[in-house]
Amino acid sequence: MKRLYIDIPALLESGVNVEEIECEYFFHRKNPGQFSLLEVVEFAVYCRQCEESFCVETCPKEALERLDTGMIKRYNMRCVGCKSCILACPFGTIFPEVINYITAKCDYCLNQLKDNPDYEPLCVKTAPPGILIMKEVEKEDPENQIYFYGDHLAIKSHHWRRKEDKT
């Protein structure tokens, strides 16, 4: 399955200004989708996925949910900006939304890909080479630090995993 692949170490090493990466989605003209996409990516790879998720328990509006996979998912539209989750996170990995409710979501250009499997989104074209790629990624590869977030996104970055007890 083709997924949008984001290489976080390459993005950080490139020094690229994220504003230089363009998004073609019609509704993203003033609020490019790659900002919310990168926020989701940062949260997915930096969140330590605590077994006892204080952030989830603390949220009064159920804007955070622990999925069956162990991942913590954010619902920005439910968030009221109380910042309880930020205070509850012992690792400081939850970043506050600057403007609640005004976010653009990346749609992974799925409609364009459905019509043309060789389609390359504008974000891929305008990002430095190797940072954003639309490519076939069939499975996660922890050895090479490649993880999935949802059905259409593959992320290369360190990821927090609990070491198995050897007792």
C-alpha cells in the first residue's frame, strides 16, 4: 500500500523551513495541511505511550484516547484548551494547540492517488529530496525505525517502546 513516508531525521538535518513545503489541498491555502501532519507525526513519535496514560485520564473532554494499539490519539475538535494533559504528562511531550479548532488536516491526497497511482502530492514535490515520499510501505520496520500512524502514514524516527522484562 502506498503511504506518505516522512523521514523525521532527514527533515531535522535538512534545516528546511516547514513553510517552504507547500500543500495543494484547496482548503489549506492559509493553514497548510503539513503543519497539522507534522504535529501528528511529532506527537506519535515523541509520545512515550505510557501504560498508565495520565494525559488521557486527566482530559475532561475526552480529547485524548488510548487506542487498542497502545497509541494515544488526539481529537483537536474536542479540546477546550484547558492544558490539563500538558500538566499531567510526565515527559512534556504534549504540545498545546495555538489556535483551537482551526486546524487543517492532511488528506494524504487519497482522491488523487485513487485516480492516478503514480500521483505525487505537492508536499512531496516541494520538500527537499528524501523527506516526504509517497511510496509502498507494507509493514512497520522497528529495526530501521519505521512506524505506522494510521492507515496512510509511515514515519521514520525514534519511537518509545518499553523494554521487555527479562525475568
